[in-house]
Amino acid sequence: MKLDYPNLKHDKSLLHEAIIEAGKIAKKYFNKEVKQWDKSPNNPVTEVDYAVNDNLLKNLLNERDSYGWLSEESEDSKDRLEKNYTWVVDPIDGTKAFIQKKPEFTISIALVHLYRPILGAIYNPITDELFEAEIGKGSFLNGKKIKVTKNKSLSKGNFLGSKMFLSKNKHLAEKAKFSFINSIAYRMALVAKGEYDGTVTLSNKSDWDIAAGNIIVTEAGGKVTSKKGEGILYNKKNILHPNLIAANPMIHKKILDIIS
């Protein structure tokens, strides 16, 4: 069945230009002392989050004022629930990494249509890695096609995130490799790139954390679900997701068997 999104080509170009411009703003602030506040305990926000958000709001919604808007740094308007298309935005995913001057934060943007992302972009402006995906067209890193790994072995696995999902299998937990990056969007992008076999989170994530990563992983041949094996829907009234598995299909199935 042919997918028909009449403005997708323009939206893809718009997204590409907007995320690169936003990256320049974030890069300008990087390695400097920035104003920061706590939105809630252990949940910081900086002036950079707001500056990037304002820039993206201007560039994306000025061109597409009929689209909805859902961003971590904007007040949620339920008008988005009535829109056919909604931008889902995390201006800085990995704010803690940004504050700590670690080059592990990203800007993450998805365009969601009927609860599914149809475009996604994740940009690390410090490493200059731009991950992009369009529904049915594959995933790309700086214009080059990327694919998930073909590894089938959990014990030989290379993962991003916590070992918690292997807590019942110490043998596997000891053999597999684990690394941690603050930005879940970046973790998902690196899985899509084939640098890691998978990432698992068993803590709450919001739409803006994972929507872009979802399409980038799936278009790279991977699988993204909840720990129940269900696909994830976006731009609903409840934007929280209590868990997520993103991995190559073989590893995904084995993780699902362990934690479901």
C-alpha cells in the first residue's frame, strides 16, 4: 500500500534545516556556564533548553501553523489531539550531560501522524551526527544509510543503559557489555547505527524522548516496543511510557522473553 503524505518532502527539508540551526544554538552554549533550574527533583532545565525550544517553535510552526506542538519545554496544549500532524520535540535530550559538559546530548524531533512517527531527526551538534528517517525510506546518518546489528547472542551483546533487565540472569549480565549515555534519544540512534545491539529502559519516558528514536530504529531494521511487545503510540492524552526496548529483531525477541 502506497503511503500518501502530501507535504512530507517539504516537512523533511524543513525539519533538516530547523534541527541544524537549533544545533548551532546549543553548540554556542556548550562548555560554558549556563543558567539552570530544577523543574522537579533530579530534573534540571537550562536556558539552552528554552533557547532551542523557542527557535524550533518559530521555525517549525511558522511554516506549518496547522500542525500540533508537543515539547518538553512548552506548556502542553490539548489542541494537538485534534491535529492530523504534530511536531514532538525534545530541545535538549540529555540536559544533565549538557550541564556536565559531556558531548552526549541531542536535539530530538519527530513528526507524528495518527499516533505514529513518520519523520524523525536526532542531532548531536558536538559530534556532528545527524540521524534522520522517513517512513518507508530507511534511516541515515549524515546522509549514509544505517542498519542495526545482526548479533543474535545476548551474552555477546553490546548494550546501552542499565543491566536491570538482566537482573534475573547474572550469567548474562556478567558477559554482556553495558555502557550508559544520559540521552535516550542518542542511545536509540546509536542502536540504529549498529554501534550497539540494543537499549532498554524500565523507567518512565515521554513522547518527546523516544518518538524520533522510534522511527530511526525501525527504519534501520530494528524493533521498538514496550516490555509487553506492544508498539508505542504517540500524541495521545497520556504521553508517558513506563518502559521501552529498542534493539535488532533477534536481540529484541530474547530481551522480551526475559522481561515480559
